[in-house]
Amino acid sequence: MKRILYLLFAVSTLWSCNSDYDDSALTGRVDDLENRVAKLEELCKQMNTNISSLQTLVDALQNKDCITGIAPITKDGKTIGYTISFTQSAPITIYNGQDGKDGQDGKPGEDGKDGSTPIIGVKQDADGIYYWTLNGDWLADDSGNKIKAEGHDGQDGEDGKPGQDGNDGQDGKPGEDGEDGQDGKPGEDGKDGITPQLKIEDGYWYISYNDGASWTQLGKATGDKGEQGEPGQVGGIFKDVEETDDSVIFTLNGDSTITIPKATPSEKLDITFGNTESINVLPGKTYEIEYTIIGADETTRIEVVAQDLYKASVSPIDYRSGKIIVTTPSADLEASRILIFVSKGTNTIMRIINFVESVIIVSTDTVEIAAEGEIVQVEVETNITYTVEIPEADRVWLSVAETRAATHKETLTFTAQANPNTTYRYSTVNLKDDSGLVAQSILFAQKASGYKTVHVETAGTLENYISADEKEKLIGLKLTGKLNTFDYDFMRTMPALESVDLAQIDNTTIPASCFRESTVKTVILPLNLEAIPDNAFSNSSITSIDIPSSVVSIGVGAFGECPDLTGILTLPNNLRIIGAAAFTHCKQLTGNLIIPNSVVSIGQRAFSNCNGFNGFLSLGSGLTTVSRQCFERCSGFTGNLIIPDQITTIEEYAFLDCTGFSGNLVLGAELQSIGDNSLTKLSKNSSGGSQYWPLNFSKVYCKNSTPPAGRLYSAGNPYEFLGVPINSKSNYESVSSWKDSFRIIQEVEF
């Protein structure tokens, strides 16, 4: 700066001597020098910024801080540096280091020497501590000690020694303990680390180790002769910044590196839900809300708090995810909310899920359609989105217009085709919400020709509504109202009666043996029927049956000995009990037989001699026992026979003479006993006598490592192959009933 003032004085003197003198060149040089000095000063500012940033990096490294983001700094379309954000430390700014440009040849003097930029850095010594470096060498204080980049607290002083115990008193009375010595004074804090500062003054670099209180000259920042070259851009500290998936690597000009880990999302505790908006709910329903916890570990805990008679619980999959199970009150439903608390160590967050009462009102829940078919409309008022679900079997005759009004008040238009049958037909159409739960149901009942509809106001009075002539000639009845045993007994006296429609009676039960030995061919059961009682249709002329979804039990002999019962037997998904001989000798049932997972018990001989089945047999996971003679002589089953893992017992003759199986037999992991001849066929031997032989399975597999009690064969007629779990072959070979039952026993993986 002094040089600039001298030059300015000289220029002023020359101008005063001769106003005609051309001083434009000299003025240009002065301006140029001013610009270069200004750039050097800017360089000092950036250097000091980089030094301070480097100190922050060292602190972050020592304190296990993490980087949360990197934002580039651009100038004239080029990246000249970065802004770095941390989880704990304040953001820092660093500038890219580039080599300075050589100075241009002076005119007329010799080429000027390049100014040098001191290289400030940090380096970890053998003691694990980071120290400042200057041009690759350790920076030292006046005593020659390396200058730390971070200060550390001094160690606490040692505790004082405890006083000695007092002498014991006489006669066994011990003396009191002496008082403990006082703790020693803690050691003094160590000196803070020093962050050097740089500046340029009078064309020289200066450095300060005491926050600017004193300065030490390092070297020239400008050349001696000739025109000074353009100062290089900042280049003393940061050479490169590299970002990986897990960390940010800072390379200094001395090629040393500092690696700082990036903060991961797991370090921020949060929870997300499958449905974050308000949930529309119905009374007495259960809703599952999936959740995922961000930043969770094995110590993370989640709790839920319900109110307003709502019930809530947590069903975790692991410590990161699971389901929140919410059950709404069955009555007095109102809007409410569930509070969710997630805790990890001392950090706890709370989230809220709101529940809003669903409203879906239909103008009618029962629609009667003319036998010739017609178009009917049902008005709907709702605050939810919903779907209209028509049972697949009924879509051939009942349909709904695909377009619906976008408002909350809308009209559903259904079209029904003509009914060609001599009986009523029904369809229950469900309106389902976003959760797949049934919000409302509409029953469609279509009339048929030749029927008389009777509403029985008082149970036991059906005969009062039927004339003597109708009693002898009527072939079809549709009944509503209330019935009892006397009404069913009266129907037995109607010789021409072939069809009875009970779909809309008020009763949820029907009497035992109500159609036993009846000539009625078609019965439509009550749509809300809970149980089919013992012998309800035994030995009757019933030709088809549709079991309502509400039925949970089928009684003993309910359809036993019904030789005209045909078609595929569909058991409802809520069914739990199938009684003994329930379908015995129903020889015209065809297709597959699927036992729902809800079934927990099947009685003896339930399906014995049902040899019309010509598909596969599927046993539900709710069973624990295959009862005696349960499927005896069901000869038409094909494919594999898989015994679920939950089944522990197969009783005697359970699958006797089930000769159609052609695939594999798989015995479940929990199977403990196999009854005599439960998996064999009975045939004549060469001498004309009866003998049990293996069924036609290709291979047999047993998933239990311990051989179940019992055997699969009759002596002398082994199966070909048995696959058993790894390390269990010796277990089976040690049991003669299993060793002798198979030609080959081999270990396999299940």
C-alpha cells in the first residue's frame, strides 16, 4: 500500500510539471497493482475461511459428528467451493484449491518471481492427535512444541487416600471407621487448540498463532521485479472433495485426507404409516395400519394409546416395522384418534392417526325384482369411496352401471335379466370401503314362476295361509316371517312341493331333521343361518344346496344318504365344525373338495363313500386330526395328498381305498401317529383273500424328524421311496415299521 502511495505521489508530481505528458500507461499500472493487491487480500480472506473450516472438520472428526448435506458454490457457471452442513457443528464453507498463474514478463524489467502461497494443513501424529502443518512441516510454538489442532481437558487429579480404620473397642465393640480423605483437586484444563490466521501486508505473507495478537512473516506474496503476474486463486488447503454413499473425503494440498461420515436417515427417529390421512371407519370393525420406524434399533419401543372406546394394539414384525391393530366400538361410534409414541433412548416422538366415522346409507337394503327382469336404482349417500362387489356366480344375471356420480349422493343402477328358473334366486351385493371391509349390503331377490309367497306373522301358523287345494297342488313356496317345527311338519304334508325358499325368514336356525326323508328337491336356506342341524336333509331328495357364508357348523348326518345331491360342494370360509357322516354316501358330488382353514373338526365318516369327487383334496390348516374313515372310499381324488403340519393324528381307515391319488404323499411336521390301514387299499390276493396294499403315491415324504407311531403298509407290500429330513435317516431305519415299509429311505431338504 505504501508503494501505491509513492507511485500516486510521483504521478501527481509529473502531471504538475507538464500537463501534456501522457500518463495513461502509468495510471494503468497503478490500477493494475491495486487490483492485484485487492485479489491478494481476497485470497487471504478465503484462506482464513478455509483454515477455520479445516478446524471445524477436525473438531467433527474428534467429536464423531456427521455430515448431513453438501451444497456447491458456483461463480460464472463453475463450482468454486462447497457449503458443508453437520448434525452438530455449524455449517462451513470451503473453496477449491487451484494453482496460481505465473507472472507475465515485466516491461522492461526481468521476469518477476511467482508469489508463494503458504500451505496450511493438519496431520495426525503417532499419538493420535491432529496437529497443524505449514508447507508439510509441523507448526511449532516458541518452545518448539507442535501446535495442536484441538485442545483437550487436563486429567483429573487422583483421589486422596482414605483414612485408616480406628482401633477396635474392648469387649468386641469395633471402633468406628476413620473418615475418608478428601478428593484431590481436579487438574487444570489443557490449552485450547490454535487456529492460525493469514494476512498479506506490504507484499508479504504473515501468520498469527494467537488470534491476531501478534504476526510472524512467512515470505513474499509478490515478485521483486517486473509486472506482477495475476495472483492465483485460493490454493493452500483443500485440493479435492469426494462424496461416497457413506462419507465425505476431504483431500488437502499435501494429499492427506480427512474422512467425515454422512448422517444416515436412521439417525433421525421418525415413523411412517401406510395410511397417513384420516381413516374412515365403521362400528365394530378392525383395521390394520402398517408402520415403518425410521432410525430404529433393537432398543426402540412403540406404544399406542386409544380413547373413546376404541381399542388399539401393536403387532410388530421386527423392531423397524409392523401393524397397528385398531378396533372400533360396536356402538356410539364417533370420530377419535390414536396416539402413537416411539422411543429410542431418551428420544421420544408422538404421532396421531385420526379416525372419522364412515357414513354409507342406501335407500333400501332389500330389492325384489320381477321374474322377467328389470332395471332398478338404489340411492346411496356416503362420505367414503367404495366399490360395488357382485358375487361372481351372479354376474350372469345381475350387473351395475360402471359410471357413478362423482358427488357423495349418487345412484347405483342395476340391471337384472329374466329368471328362467322355477325358484327364486338371490344375490347379496356388498359395498366395500378402501380397507376392503363391507360397509353395506343389498339383497336382490328375483321372483320365479309357480311360487306362492307367504308371510308368516306368527310362528306355527303356516297352514292358515294355505288352502286345501294349494296344499295338494302347490310346487313352490317362498316364506318370510317366523317359522317353527310345526311349520316344517306341515310342509311334509304337501305332496307336490318341490321347492322351498327360506332366504328371508327371520330365524337364524332351522329345526333338526326338518327335511329328513322329504321329497323337496330344492331348498334355499336362510341367508343368516348359523348352523345346519343334525339330519336336516338326511335321506331326502335334495338335488343341490348352497350353504350360506354365515354357517359355522354342519350337524351329524346333515346331508347323509342324499344320493341325488349333485355338483360342486362349496364350504363357507367361516365353517368350523363338520359332524360325523355329514355327507356320507353323497356319491354325485364332483370336482374338488376344499376344507377351509377355519374348520377345526371333521367327524368320523363325514365324507365316506363320496366317490364322485374327481379333483384334488385340500385339508385346511385348522385341523389337528383326520378322523376314522373320514374319506374312506373317496376313490376319485387325484394329484397329491398333503397332510398339513398342524395335524398330529391320522386315525384308522381315514383314506382307505382312496385309489385315485397319483402324485406324492406329504406327511406334516407335527404328525405323531398313523392309524392302521389309514393310507392303504383293500384288494384280493392270488388266493382270493383280502389284503391291504399301498395306495398309488409316486413318493412319500415325512417332514417330522421323529418317525410317527404306526405304519403305512400291510406286511410284505412296501412303498418304493421315503424322503425324510436331513440327519433323520437313522431314526427311521431304526424303527422296523418304517424301515420295512419302504425300499428306499433318503434324506431331503424341506
